[in-house]
Amino acid sequence: MQIMLLYQLGIGIYGILIRFFSLFNTKAKIWIKGRSNIFENLKNCNFQNHKKIIWFHCASLGEFEQARPLIEFFKKNHQDIKILLTFFSPSGYEIRKNYALADWIFYLPLDTKANAHQFVEIINPRLVIFVKYEFWYNYINQLHKLKIPTYSIAAIFRKNQYYFNLVGNILPNPLYLFTHIFVQNNKSKQLLKSLKIEATIAGDTRFDRVVDIAKSNNLKPEIEIFKSNKKLLIIGSAWPEDIKIIFNRENEIITKIKVLIAPHNIDGASINSIINLLPKDVGYYSKKQFDKPILILDNIGMLNDIYKYADITYIGGAFGKGLHNILEAAIHAKPIVFGPKYTKFQEAIDLIALKGAVSIKDNASLNHILKHWLENSVEAKMAGNANQSYVHENIGAVQKIYNHIKNHI
């Protein structure tokens, strides 16, 4: 009981800190504003008029991409269901708040007992799906009490997480409260087994998603114009930390090829933080400046279709908090480069083992692999083909999950 009180106190302190930081931090301010009057807004949605509501909860944009294939599958095969989609982070909500296949999209209120009770009472879902790392105890416990089927999908666990050490024996563990957990790999399954929790290896639903995207084969002739007759490096989900490594003064290779940069965030301040690290001759996609050696992709939603034009791809994030989505490049049979912080991502580990991807630690190691692949097109093609084959070999997560939970719909 005392431990539970500590958890509730911790959540309360978290809420207070967010409010404090919102006074001078834009993201925290959006986090608070997005949750204002949320229960009143929820009540106005008339959830009680719908018998089949499936609630998906995602932390942010990456988790949404894992939920999306399942949402689309449900909508295609069950005309009578309604989808509630919630986000924890503004970086997910603000980008996908108009997602057409969700009937309602909200921020998730803070994980207090009162919020969880009121939220679940209002929406009364038929079934709930939490994605990857989202394990909010009060919400999951409330759903468990009401015997509402609740699943975790695309989950991945590591031995150093608190669930598997002494702290996990003290703090409330929501993993025991799920109806079932679908994990990405056998290591995660075995870790859960050590807690006597059964799990199913379903894989990552993003594989299904990127294969579907690739089938659309949307052409972007303007990228051919930009590329001209040169080799093209596409930098996806770029952060300033990545640009500092790539555009180091000693990197002569970059000056001999074309470079397309897709910043992870496309607000003015974020783009400027990248532009300030680049040579002066830079063009913007929105302004159709395709005659420049470096092009900034300053919009959202096109990167999936543009990877096909690359000779080499670099995926950002792994010099910061962690690697972004590499599967979008892999499905197009492209060799992949990224920074050192990738070990939380099974696909990155696998593609390195298959020699389709390389992790670099500095400008020198980046130059080495760029030079190697640019001068050895056969090996670059083999790397790309290994990546594409890996994606195709790992599809099917959506069907596995659906087969398990369909009786609860």
C-alpha cells in the first residue's frame, strides 16, 4: 500500500513539474494545453452511443506507426467499430491529430487513479491496445478491474528494465495486468517468462506498414531532377547532432554527391538549427529549389516515397535519444547508416548482422562506409537487397495479433 502511495505521489509530482516547465518550455506548454478541459471534451463525444470502441494508446509518432497497420486492418474488416486514439506526447498528437481512420483523437490524461477511473468510465471501450513501452499502471489496473481486454503490442524488453530486477519486486508492475502481451523477439518473451508471464512473439507491426507503403510506388520526378546524374545520400529524421557528424569540415565525400535532408522536426527553429550547420548553398523542397547540392525536405509525409531515389540512406536520432525508423529505407533496398545509440531497436541489430546497415561513431567511420558503398555499387546493392529481404521475411504481425484477439471484438 505504501509503495502504491509513492507511485501516486510520483505521478502527482510529475504533473507539477510539467506545469512548471510549461512556463518556459514550448513542448511542456503544449502538453498542458492539450489536456485542458479534456474530460468535458470527452463527454461531448457521446461514446455511450457506440458499442464497439477500440482504444489505441501510443506514446508518440513512432508508436503510432506501429499501431497504424492494426487500426487500418480493423477499419477494413469491421465496419461497425470505432477507433479512439490517444497520445502521451505532443510530437505524436500534433502531427497525427487529423488522422482520418481514428474517430476520436485525444491526449491521454495524467496517470492518476481519478483520471483513469473517469477516462475509462466515459469511453467504456470494448478492447484496449497499448503500444510498445506504454505501461501506465492506473489505466491498466482500472481496465483490469473492469475485465476489459487489454493488450500490449510490439513490446520489447531488456534485462536492465526495472520489471526484471529488485525494483520490480517493489514497485507496482502493470505487466501482470494485461490480458496478453505481444513481443517483438524471443529475448523479450524469455524475460517475461522469468516473471511467469506468457507472451506471444508476433514481431513488429511496422514491417506490415512499410510493405504496404512500398506497394503504392508513388513517383516523385522532382527528386530525379534534384539528383541529376549524381549519387544521392538521403538523411532521414535528421537532428543537429547528425548533421554535425555528416557535414564535418573533413568530409570531402559529401561535396561530391547530392544530399537530401529530412529534419525530424520541421518547425522554423528546428530547421534553422540544421541550416546553420550546413554550407550556404541549400535549397528548400517547398520552394522547388532543386538546382542546389543540398535539399531540405520541409514537409511531412513524403519521406517514405523518396527513399527509393537514394543510393545510400542515413537515419538520424542515434547520436541523441535513439534511432528513428530504418524500415522505411530498408523496404526500398537501400544500404543504411546510423549512429551508435541503436541497441534498443531489434531491426537495427538484425540489419547490422546481415551487413545491410552500419553504425558509425564519428565522421571518420562515416567517411569510410560512404566511400566504400559509393565506390562498390555491387556491395551497396547487396546490402540494400539484404535489408529488403529482411523486411519481407518479418511481415505478418498484424495477422498474428488479430487472430489472437478477434474473439474480443
